Amino acid sequence: MARVNEHFLKLKAGYLFPEIGRRVAKFCGEHPEAHVIRLGIGDVTEPLPPAVVEAMHRAVDELASRDTFRGYGPEQGYEFLRSAIVEHAYQSRGVEVSPDEVFVSDGSKCDTGNILEIFGRENIVAITDPVYPVYVDTNVMAGRTGELDKSGRYEGLVYIPLTAENDFTPALPETRVDLIYLCYPNNPTGTVASRATLERWVDYARENGSIILFDAAYEPYITDPAIPHSIFEVEGARDVALEFRSFSKDAGFTGVRCAYTVIPKELSASLPDGGKQPLHPLWNRRHATKFNGTSYIVQRGAEAAFSPEGRRQVRALVDFYLANAKRLREGLEATGITVYGGVNAPYIWLKTPGGLSSWQFFDRLLERAHLVGTPGSGFGPSGEGYFRLSAFNSREIVEEAVERFQRALA
């Protein structure tokens, strides 16, 4: 008889966001009159930038003619997009990246999970806690962990707490690890990593033969000029890090789907005989074998996000969501709640009031104010007692949400 991958059975009963959906659906079924405001999942709400839309329309027209029709494209991404990414996302900041080190995909969520296929199962993995759940769950699925213990941690993973007590700055592991997930600006806490913090991690990785999996999906939201936008701004990082980026949260591609991963050619991992194997050709092989490339229409839209008009329009979108974050932050602080994030990121991370657990606060907000956020415990044990709010919504809804918060918590 065929056997399942038993590692899937170690996973919690449900992924965080489906569980939120289940509870909200139950509440709405019982209270059909309620107008529920959702500030939970980090999904954008504003229309695509006009420059992107126009470019995608032109691409559709190209596909409507035999003379300009395109079929399969390069799995790694079209040269026009890879070159635009290098010019505007890296070279403009003095960062060394070449177009053939960029791999275009249909999402960073996919890339952060798929990247595990090029690493051996015996690698010791470190994650910050709280953390984007995909990092944990995909390692569980891949068989790199033991069972979930009573504390909510999986055996075999190294958890690095991010709490108010350590200013949400991850300490270096006390024991050696092989793979290190870092996400900055951070999801869920909305905090950033200073250059000094990233330098410590790069130094650690170089000394220990570790590799940093750096998720920079929210880098467009960095407003502090002292904060690096890329791990590759740190000297030596090309030897020990790869980077994930996305068009989802700045150009509004959550439904369109386009992202990219940068793997420097210098980046290597060890072989069983002690030799070194560059990761670039391995990811290239995996990408070409299992992925047929991102849509030509989508890639033309992504390219347009880097045009002069596109950059202005994308900046306006980011500024719009940052203004929402500021309004949420200030509105919550007015109630006496302790708030983090919301300055260099589109997320507000708050301390639940009155000693409530994360899920107790979720249920109270839903019942009393018809508001939905994300329980911090869903991001890991150190997230217990915290709560995440997303700034992705219309200004009108954000204003209404602030009023509801203030009434519910008065």
C-alpha cells in the first residue's frame, strides 16, 4: 500500500490563517448582521499601479498576435525583468548582484519553502520566535524536526526568542546551526534589524559555515535611512546568504504573483566528503525542473513597477499603507496599549491588555468590536500575549477600526 509522508502528521491541526478563517466564518454565521473588519492576513487592498496595468495590457495584446506571441519563457525569468531588478533593487544601493543570480518566481512564500529541497535533511535550522509560520511548517514537512512539544516548539529546531525584553533583536545561537531564517522588516513584529545586528549574523555564519535565508519581502517599507534594505549591503554576506524578495506588498501583487530569489555564485554548502558545492547551479536545476516560469504578462507588469512612473506609483502605495500603520499605532497607543512596529513595516505588534492570551484577545475583539487580527501565539510560543494587525486596508476602514478598538478597550 502507498504510504503518506508521515511528517505532515506532526503539523498542528490547522495552519494559522485557515484557523482564523474558521473562527470568523463561525462568528459571521451566528451573527449575520455583523460588519466584520479584517486586519489579520497581510493582503493588500488597493488597485495595481496604473503603470503596471498598462504594461500588462500591452503584454496581453502581444500574446494576441502571432508575430509577437510568446510561449514558454525562461524558467529563471526574462532578462528584461532580471536586469531591471538588479538595476533598481540592488545597484541603485551600491549592492553587487548580477542578473543571472536572480530567479523570478510566483511568490516568496513558495521560494522560502522550496529552497529546502537543495539542503540536506541533517541540517540544524534556527528560526526566530515569533516567526512566519511557513518557515517552521515546511521544515516539519521535510522531516527536519521531531514532534511538537508541550511548549509549542518542534524538537530539532533552534528557537531564538524575539521579545520586548530583548528589543526584538535575535541573539546568536548558543550552539552551532546550519540554516538561519531572518526576516526583516520582521513579520510579525514589524521591527527592523540594524546594520550592526546583520553584521553579527554574517560574522557568525562565516565562522560556523552557516547559511542565512534572508526574507526581505517588506524592505520597501523601510523609512529609516540607517537600516539596510538587503543582507548583501553587509560585507561578506554574498558568501553566506541568499535573499527572498517579492512584488506582493509594494506593487500589490498578492493576487498577481511575482517574486524573486537572489543566490550569489559564491554561496556554497558542504558535501559529504568535505568539499564545497555552489548552491546557484542546484537552485537553477531545481527551478528549471519543477517550475515553468512566471507568466510573461506578470513579468512585464513587474518590470513596469521599476519604470519612473511605476516607482512613483509604488512609492505612493507604500506610503499609503504606512500612513494606515501610523494611524493604527497612534490610535492604539491612545488606549494605553503597548505597541511595536508600524514605522518601517506594515504590521502593528501589540501587547495584549489585561493578561489576556493571544486567542482570548482575538475572540474578545471579534465579539465586542467585530474586528479580526492575528493572534501572536500563532507565530510561535514567544508570540503568546501579543497580537498582530495589518495596515493593508482602505483609510476609511482603518479609521473605523481605530474607533472600534477605542470603544472596545475603553
